[in-house]
Amino acid sequence: MKLQAQSSKALHAALNKSAKCIGSKNTIAILDNVLLTRKGEQFFLTSSTTESQLTIPAPLTICNGTYDRDIVLPIKMLSALLSTLPDCVVTFDIPDDSQSFTVEYCTSSEDNVKPGKAQMCLFPGGDFPQMEQPKAEQSSVISLPMSLFHTVVDTADKFAVMDELRPQLSCLCIDVAEDRSEVVFVGTNGQTLVKMTHSNDPAKGGSDFFRGGQPGNILIHRNYFRTISAFDGSEDITIENDGHTIRFTSGETELICKQVEGRYPNYNAVIPKNNPFYVVFDKKEMLDILRRVSLFSSNASNLVEIQKNGMFLTVSANDADFSVSGEDQVCIADAQCDENFRIGLKSTAFQTCINSIPSDTIRMQLIDPTRAVVITADDPAPKVMTLCMPMILND
């Protein structure tokens, strides 16, 4: 049997995408490789860890013989070989019942065309473990624009933290409202939080996302964020969840992974309501000054002080151990806040919260120096909100 790829570059790109779901240290040796299967006339590459499985189309066709058995290919060696080739036709010569195959290709030098080949080991496809699909009768299904979901995953990655004791904090939470009116995306590490809202009404800038089942929470561990990037470039992504297994699909690409067990923290309970104070400022100006002033903050705390002085927010930091300090001012565009109001924040966390707001003008809502700061765009109905817990100031 012979299989052929018309473009070595296209095959190399497919292998690189498949490698997104291969762990660096697999407990099962065969998971260091990739499974080649065929459905109808289309070939597929399947890569896997013990808790996730990615299946993508493979740019291969049969040019001789019949494909009557699934095989497992050595993805690292094959990908390394393809990376050294110009864009050319690549042929896999796979003898029946053999434990090896030959990769044949042609390269050119000036007017000369030179054939080349390499021999590699392969493994029986039946030895490759397969993950179970979500149970359709117990599943909820939503479909989202991939551009939105890509932004959601990238943003949540800045807030979710690797925590073995509290694995829920390592997750992106997708929370579909009971009335199906909106879906909320949340990421938190216990000190900062991001909440993104997407309406089910296209007239409100949303999309008709709900496809069936009972609304609920979906917890996606950040370990899968890199693998989800295999869907980049897709128009939409469908997410199916039965409470134990999550299935992502778009076109012929599929990712199956396990859902994190347990209850996600009640994020709405920690978000202050009816904040009496607010200040509005320019996003870029605040970020530039935070980066500048935090050079003089303590390496241990990274603490900066924010104080309202007239139409300015004074940003200051100091490190008593090294006798250094810095201070600068941010112009206030609008405010309702007591004069000399002071609050301490961790500079890196505050910058992450501001950077995650898709607006050039930021509204910071306040209650008192001991309560969380709520950060949104200066908009009547912001779709993205971040929260930053304060730090104690030394008077």
C-alpha cells in the first residue's frame, strides 16, 4: 500500500497541529506517536494524552493498494524529516503486515532531480487507546464564534492558575444561564478574576449559541488551552458536555477531554455591587505609568499605591530595603470619589486586569481600601469585567 501527500509542507503543518495534544512525559509509550485512520475517502491524524484526544484531517490519499488497517506513525521523527524538505510530494510505502514503512521524496539541485528515502518504524493501530464520546442523551451543546472563543481562552489563561489542591481555579468556567439568555466565561486565581458575557441575542452583539440539553457549567482545564488552538482559523466551534467529558468540534477537527470534577467558586458572590465610587482614566497612560513606577516597588510584594488627588490619580511605590521610590500621575477623565482615597494593589495583577479590558478608556469602581476593585470599559453595558483584590498599605 502506498499513501501520498502532494505537499510536504501541508503534511508537516498537520503533524505540528496534531502534536498539540501530545504530552512531554507520557506514561503510555504509544502516546508519543500519532494514529492514522481513514473514514470514507478522508484520512485523519489522532493524537492523545491520558485525558484528551485530538483528531484532525490528514492531507493524504491512496495512490496504490488498499488501506485495510489503522497504523501508528512516529510523529517526532516524521515531523523532523519533513521540516528539512522543500515543498514536495511525499509517498509512504507501507508493506502488508510490516512493522516499518518507507518515506520516499524527491529534491532538486539546479537541473537535477534526486530521489531520497527514509525507513521508520510503525505500530498497530489497535494498540492506540481511544477516549469515550460524551453521552448524547445527557449532554448540553453550545456553538460559539471561534474568534470569540479564541479571545476567551487567551484571556482566561492570564487569570487561571495551576493549583493541584484547587483544580477548579485552573479552569475556564463556561456558565450557561438557566434561561439560556447568555453565557458567561470566568477565570480566576483567587486574587484576580475575569468575567466575560456573551448574549444569546444577535441584536445585542451576541449570537444564537444554545443548541440543546440542560444549561450548566463546563470546566475546561488550562492544560487543554494549547490544544484548543488547533481550532484557530475555524469559523465556529461546537462544545458538547455531559458533565464528565467535553467534546469540541469544528468541521472535521475534534477534541475530546475530561471535565474537571467539583464545583466552581460562586464568582458572583465576590463581585461588589453598587460601588459608590469610580474613576475613569486612559488605559495606555495607566499601563505606562504602572510599568514605570513598579520598578521601584518591593520585589516581594510588587505593591503600588493609588491615591486620588484632584483630577489626578497618584501612582507611587517604594522599597524601604533599598531606599528607592517612584511616583507619577494619571489624568482622570471622570470621577466620583472622595479626595485622597487610597488603595494598594499588586502592580502585575492590576496591569493584567486592565490589559484584559477591550477598551481605551477604563472605569475603576471602588468601595473602600479593603474591598475588591472592579474594572470595566467606560460603557453603560460592558461585556468584560475584571476584579483585583487590594493589598494592605503601610501607613
